[in-house]
Amino acid sequence: MTAYISHPPFTSQSLQAKDLSCVRGEQTLFANLSFTLSSGDCLHVKGENGVGKTSLLRLLVGLAQPEQGEVIWNAANIKNDLDNFHQGLCFLGHRDALKEDLSALENLMMYAALAKVDLSHETALQCLWQFGLREREDLPVHYLSAGQKKRIVLARIAMRRAPLWILDEPFNALDFQGVQLLVQLIERHLSQGGMTIFTGHQEISIAGSRALQL
Amino acid sequence: MNAFFVMVHRDLLLVMRRKSEVLTALFFFVIVTSLFPLGIGADTALLRKIAPGVIWVSALLATLLGLQRLFASDYLDGTLEQLALSPRSFVVLVLGKITAHWLVCGLPLLILAPMIGLQFDLDNASLETLLLTLLLGTPVLSLIGSIGAALTLGLRGGGALMSLLVLPLYIPVLIFGAGAVYAKSVGLDVAGHFSLLGALLILALAFAPWVSAAALRIAIE
Amino acid sequence: MWNSVSEFLAMGGYALYVWSSFGLCAIAFCIEVLIVRSQRKTTLRRLRQALLADQYPQESRQ
Amino acid sequence: MNDLTNTSWLNWFRLASPSTFYPVAGRLIPFFWILSIAFGLAGLWVSFFVAPVDAVQGQGYRIIFVHVPASWMSMFLYIVMAAWAGVGLVFNTRLSAMMAQAIAPIGAVMAFLSLWTGAFWGKPMWGAWWVWDARLTSELILFFLYLGFIALQASIDQVRRADKAGAILALVGVVNVPIIYFSVKWWNTLHQGASVSMTKSPSMAHTMLWGMLLMALCFWMYAIAMTLMRVRVIILERESHADWVQNLKEVKG
């Protein structure tokens, strides 16, 4: 893998969940769930379908409010300063969040602008090529396969300089090579003092990652 | 401010890629206004009298038609979540989207209005007043309409529900907009109307993006 | 004020309008009360059925 | 000082929980019904047997004894609804959102009654069932705002989103109501000149005011009783899974 978009390592940060509980409709998905994540940690959230993995991630990200408990980022509840928390967050949801009518390059440039990263044309192309999208960067996204779309999302994550990655089933639709690419991406991110929380049914071996069974 | 232009640029780019959706709202405006003479008859004196009201109501409905797509596509493909979670301020991004909608659905009404004014045999003075009121009024329509679009995002039957929520809030803009043209034709002074339209615009600019952002956060919860 | 019942009912020629106004208000209030009471009855019945279903899980599961 | 606020705040918020509010509301309902009937009888007595005949409008003017209270209440209830909705949005208390949802239909009924009694008033006085009078038109728009609120809450399945979306709409509405009233009045004077106003008949007899006030109090007590009855039903529907509901005597029975 040629050099990624290099950036200096992250300062030490921490994400803490304090006895979170989440209710969907009438049913309590999980209650008083606590864990702490600091620089270099990786958490693999496991559990069968419908157990509340995605709901947990949406609570951690601040999209939804927990029934009880709080999410603390660098010793401050995220509810109080959501914008500051989002500076350091990169979230990947179930859907790829790509505009079908725009090309891969346009999507990447848009996300760079949103993430306050000034990405030059060449580095963007470089980044896309690294993820195997050579000669497809100007094609509108709806012509691409699901795997290729996911690789654009990987390029977005690599380009984004955020200490905390929260990825919801990132390995879906990725072929063997894609999985290796993402594993290396995460390991490199951890080595630089970043943190990652991800869900997924595939057996993924990432150095130093611990599991959270819901 | 950069986030604002990023959003406006992206939305205009998206609209250019899929022109058909936008043109339907504008054709709707032209068709609705030309229905009235067919229904009422070609008596020009009467048409001149009802012209401001007809054009303003059609502008209201055309904006409403265009509003349904304002957040819907981003909501469906998950981009709205990313916007809410991006480091940029969500309110500015929402304001960017509303401005893009106005540039696409509001401004063209101003370009079409003179053409329709000819159909209704409007004299130049009234036409000029009409254009000025539309210039001040259509942004307010987009701003207030965005609140309705955000509240009914993802609901079945959202279109009809949105018009029930938003049309009552459009009434002051309609009254001052159409009223200004009527007052001009009767020779009254229109300064009052324009200052009130300006006040509505400032009020809408101050509150609508913030309220729409709050409503969107609830919708994507 | 009124020297006969029939004069009171005639309401100075406005009988239709005055009595239908007051009548409409009375009817509207009664209908609203009846609606809420029936909503309460159906909700309570549904709650009782749910309670019974919980108390005898085996029976309800066959 | 702080233990004082501690206790007073505590039981105030304890009351805000549906399980403690449900029995309290149950005990209050008959009390408000009695008050409503008492004010109603007094009001009717004043409006029919005490208030003098009007020089200009004869006996027909007595419709104001229902029309004006209904208009006042429709406006007042919208503000109260928006207030409860705002509290629910800010403090995230479920009960306040339930109160807002319970008030909306009563406000809509009041607006509907105000429109119809206005029409019954307009027919003999101005010869037309509907008159584009500033107040009647604003009342019609207020009725649409109520319908919008009820329709929005009905079309959202998740209860939490329905409460918050309804709250935002109610707050946006309450900001717009004065603007709408002002713009309709402006529109009315622009097109028609000053219209005949209903309540400003030259000699507004003292007793007429009393009649309207008593009827307004009757409508208000009725509105409170209805709100409490409806909010109890909403509490039962929403808290059906809570165990305090299951060992209510009406349910266990």
C-alpha cells in the first residue's frame, strides 16, 4: 500500500459510555451498559440481529438520546457540546451516504469540504486509486457496484482526519481485498492513537481489539 | 461561510444533473396561472384585477410542490445523517439547502412572472411591484416551507400534510404580497407593504433554519 | 323580561339562529364527552385483555 | 432555603410523572365539571334573563354569549397548548406533551363553534352565512392551525417524534398567530374599510359583559375537565406496559 494521506498522530482522547440504556418502542434493548475507550483502543460490538447494535452506535454518535446514562467525550457529556464532539468523529452508517448522481470524485470532494479538509484534486484521485477505483472516479456513483461504493466510503474515512471512528457494519459488501484494506486502515488509525468502534458479523482479527457482546 | 457555499454548490450541481424535477415545479406555475383565464373568461379588466392574487397563489403552490424534494433525497440515502454529524454547523448547512431551493424554485418564478403578467394584461407599474414583492416574498416561502418539509420528512402522505401545515403560515406573505400590487393599482402608497414583507423575511431568516435543523434532528433520531 | 314562554322561544324572531347557536355548542360538548368516554372504555378493555393474556401464557400460546 | 425548594420542586416534578398525575386528575375531573355547570347556568341566566335587549340587533345579539367565549377559548387554548408543548420539548417531560395533545381537539372544537356561531350571527345581521370579517377569517386560519397540529401528531407513529414535531409546530404556530391576526386585519381594512364589529355595539350594557364572562368561565372549566379526561386516556394508551397501569383497579377489575 503506498503512503496514505499522512497526518501527525492524535492527541490522547477518551470516549466513555456510563450505564447507557436504550428503549425502542416498548422494549428495552439494553440497560446500564458502560465501557471506556481511550487512544489506540478498538471495540468490536457483537450480537445477533435486532439486539440493538445500531441503536447503541446512534446513541454514541449523538443522533439519538439514551433513555438513561450519558456518553462522555473527553470528560464532557456530548449533549452539552455536540459540535465540538463532531469535530473529532467519523461515522459510517448502514447506508453509504453517497449521492448517486454525483461522481466518486465529486462525492469525495464534497465530504472533504464538509470535513474542513482541503483536499487537492491529485490527492483525492490518489486516494481513490488506492482503494481500487482507478478510471471510475468520474463515473456517477449509481453505475458502480456495492463493493465499489463501499470503497469510496473507505476513501472518505481515510481522507477524514478524525480520532474517533464509529463504523456500522463497515465490512459488508467488501471482497477479500477490500476487507484487508479496511483492516490495515483501522490498524494504521489505531497505531496513530485513534479509536474505533465497529459492528459486523464477519470474524475480523485486528491487533488489540476487544469485543463487546450485546 | 464556506459550508454554506459548499451546500449551495452541491445542491445546484445535483439539480443540474436531474433537471426534470425542477422544471415540473416551474411548468406547474405556468399551467396553473393560465388555467384561471380559461375558468373565468377573457375579460381583461377582470383578469387585470385578479392577476396579483392568481400569480401569488400559484407561486405559493409551486414552491410547496418543490419543497417535497428539499430533504427527501438526502434523508433516503443517509446523507442527511452525515450532514448532521459533520464538523460544520448543521444550521448553516440547512440554510445552504434552503437557499439552493430558493435559487431553483423561487427565483425562476420571478423570471416567469412578467410572461404571465402579459397573459393577464398587467400594466408595467403593477408588474414591477409584483416582481419586487415576489423577490422579497419567495425566500420567505422557501424558509417557512422548509420547516414543514422537515417536520413531515419520511411520513406517508407527507405532501398533503405539509401543505396543511405550511399554507396557513404563508397567509401573511400572500396578503402583503398581493396586497401591495392591488394597493399600487388603486394608487395607494406601497411602502408599508414592502416594509412588512421585509420584516417577515428577516423574521423567517432568523428563525426558520434553526427550527428546520431542530425538526430534522428529530426526524433522523 | 319575557312575559310568556312562547315569546321567549320566539326570541324576537331570531329563534332559529339563537337556538341553533346554543344548541350546536351543547351538542358539540356532549359529543366530545361521549367520544372520550368511549375511547376510555375501549382502552381499558384492551388493557384488561392484555393483562389476561399475560396471566395465562400457556393457554394463550396453544 | 435549599431544602424548601428541594421539597417543593420535588413533589412538583413527582406530580409530573404520569403515574402520580393519573389519580390526581381523576379526582379533579368532577370538581371542574361542577364548576363548569355552575358557571354555565349562571351565564345562561344572565344572557337570557338579565341582559337587556339590544337597541340595534334585537334579541339576535344574544348569540355573542356563546360566540365570543368560544373565540376567546380557541385563542387561549392554542397558547396553553403551545406552552405545554414548549415545556415538553425543553424539559423532555412526557406528561406535558400528553397535555398538549389532549388540549388540541378541544381548541379545535372551540374554533369550530366560534366559526359556526359567527355564521349564525352573520346571517340575520348581514344577510350572509359567511362574512370576510377580520376576526372570523383569523378564526378560520386558527382552525387550520389546530387541524395541522392534530394531523401531524396523528401521522407520526413513534410517540417521541410525534410529541417533539408537534411541539415545534405549536411553537411556530403561536409565533405566527399574532402575525396572521395583524395581516388579516390589515387586509380587511385595505379591501373593505372598517367592517361592523360584533362586540362594539354602542351601548355595551354592563350585564352583557357579565354574561360573556360567566359563559367564558363555563367554557374554560369545561375545557379543563375535558383535557384531564382525555389526558388520562392518553396516559393509559402510552403507559399500557407500565406495571402501575396493570394493577389499576379499572384494569385489574
